[in-house]
Amino acid sequence: MTTNKFSPLFRLILKALKYFMFIVLGFTFAACLSGILGTSHIAISLFPLVFECIWRSGIVLIGLAGASVVIESFR
């Protein structure tokens, strides 16, 4: 029998960080591919919007991760 010693919040943050990294790598791959295929003007026009969303999501996830670490340390 396996027991899970982490709180549900900590597991949620780890899963969210994993998918956040997948999203960042996916956008990086798409930007590189658009440069190769010659459609970089589309990626350049969408870059400010995508960067703003990724930046804000990253800040929220880092804050939640810090809170989760503090909560886990009190347990």
C-alpha cells in the first residue's frame, strides 16, 4: 500500500507547474517552427499577448508554490 505524504495543494501545484512548462516549451517550439516555415510575422504579432499570459501565470504559480511549501513545512 502506497501512502501519499504530500498535501493535495502541493500535488496540484506540481501538476500545474508540469503543464506550465509544457505550454512554455510548446510555444517556444511553435515560434521556432514558424520562423523556419516563413510565417514568423504571425508569431511576432502574437508574442506580446502570449508573453503577458505566460508571465502572469508563472508569477501566480511561483506564489502558490511558495505558499504550498510554507504550508507543508508547518505540517
